[in-house]
Amino acid sequence: MQPTAEDGRTVTVTVRTIGLLKSLFGCGELAVTLPGQSTVADLLSSLAATYGGSVAVHFADPGEAAVHPQLRTMVNGRDIAVLAGRQTVLADGDEILVLTPIAGG
């Protein structure tokens, strides 16, 4: 059963990622259907619920966890920091890029 808002509307967004999250999701791109007027926070909560604790730990707000990697989230190529943060409302067809830090040498 797909999630619905009170008015019955839903939005479907495309989530893309690389590295660790790609490995945890089992793919680099997935479609997620949410109730209309859902926010980035709602999306992250949905992904955490679907994929479990190994994903949820990366989506915690920095204030919620003592040790937390910085999460970079973009909606349609714009960092949510310049939008409404995790309260950015998602629209049908939005493309979401979610990245965790990548270190290398």
C-alpha cells in the first residue's frame, strides 16, 4: 500500500547516492513514493525505516547523535542548506542526492 496524504495525493522522488549508502541500499538510484507535502526529513525517516539501523545512523540530525558523519543532501541540484533544510517540501519528480563523507588517499 502506498503512503497517502489526507487528500490522497502522493509524490514520487528519485533518490541517488554513491559510496556507502549505495552499498547499504543495494543500488545507486531508487524511486520513493511519499504522501503529498512530505519533507526531506520525512524522506530520510522513510529510508531509515525501510533500510534499518545501518542507514538510520547516517540520517540522524547532528544534535541527536554524539558521533555523526555530516550528511549532504541536495534537491534538484540545490543544497538543502540554502532551501528550508530538512523541512524542504518535496514535489513529484524531484531528484534527491544524498551523500555521506568520502575519504580517500
